[in-house]
Amino acid sequence: MVERITLAITGASGAQYGLRLMQCLVASGAEIFCMISRAAKVVIETETSLHLPAGDREAEGVLIDYCNASAGQIRLLGHEDWMSPVASGSGAPSKMIVCPCSSGTLSSIAYGASNNLIERAADVALKERRKLVLVPREAPYSEIHLENMLKLTRMGAVILPASPGFYNKPETMEDLVDFVVARILSQLDIEQTLMPRWGESWEPDRE
């Protein structure tokens, strides 16, 4: 059975984390319902060489090529695509990740705003008691950020900050990105070969 996963990329710095995660989810064979906020598109243009066209279908084609995905494996959803599966508890995948997760998105999810499809999909994940992983990339954290993270943790969400480790002796920026992505994949119970677990060693997969 093909695993279906919701992936949202919002406007915090760290677009590389979300894009690399998308590549790894595609490589695992997962079907991805993808949402990219308007602010995230600006960050992607600023931090990477990837250009996403304004139209959703054109941008979807770019992501399929970027991730070497098969036709239909990535579905890019609009901000108000309320008829998409992720908007309903009866149709949404059992796992959702927001990577990176901006502080504004974190706040909106914590308070159930549901002003756009990303927020609604996260609200669905919480109300259905499904896996929700939020990857904030902010420094320093304010009291507001910390209170929102505590509130969401108590609701069952997983707060996984984009904080790379160094015990694996990273040599490139890609190594730092892969450290965080590997932790996310482990939370999703998806096998990964990006980096060894503690006490293990192997050569990382660069494909």
C-alpha cells in the first residue's frame, strides 16, 4: 500500500529542509500532498536555485522534475483548495509535516485559525489524533513561540526544531540539512540512509 503524506513548506528560512525532505519522501515511494505558502515561495527563490512558476500545475511539474517523481506522486494544492483530501478527516493522510514551520504558522495552528489549507490540514491532523511534525526554524524563541510549542506538544504534535547535530562530523551544508531530514524521516517511521543512528556507521546516501 502506498503511503500518503501531507507536506507543507512555509515561509521560515530553511527551504532546503523542506525540499530535501520532499526528495526523500518521493524516493521512499510515498504519495505527497504538498502545500507551499506564498512566503515560502519567496524564501525558496532567495535560498535556492529553484524557481516555482505562479501557476500551481506548472509549479507541480517543476517539483516532480526536481524530485524525480513519477506522474501523480506529488500533488501541489492551492491555498484554498478546500475540496482536497487534506481538508477533511475522512480523506487526509495519517501523517503531516510542516517543514520549515514559520512562527506565524505555528501560532495559527496552535489556535486553530484554519485561515488557509495548511492551517486546516494541521487542524485536521490534531483533531483526528494523527501524526503532526512541526519543524520551526527561528532564533531566538520568544515566550510566545515557546508557549505555542508547549501547547501543540500537549495536543500531540511533535516539535522538531531544525537544529543540526555535529557528532556525525558534517563536511557540507547538505550534511547539515540531511541530519535534520533524517530525524524527520525517523519520526515518520520511514527508513533512511542519510546518516547513521547513534552507535552505527555507514557511508551516507548521496543519490
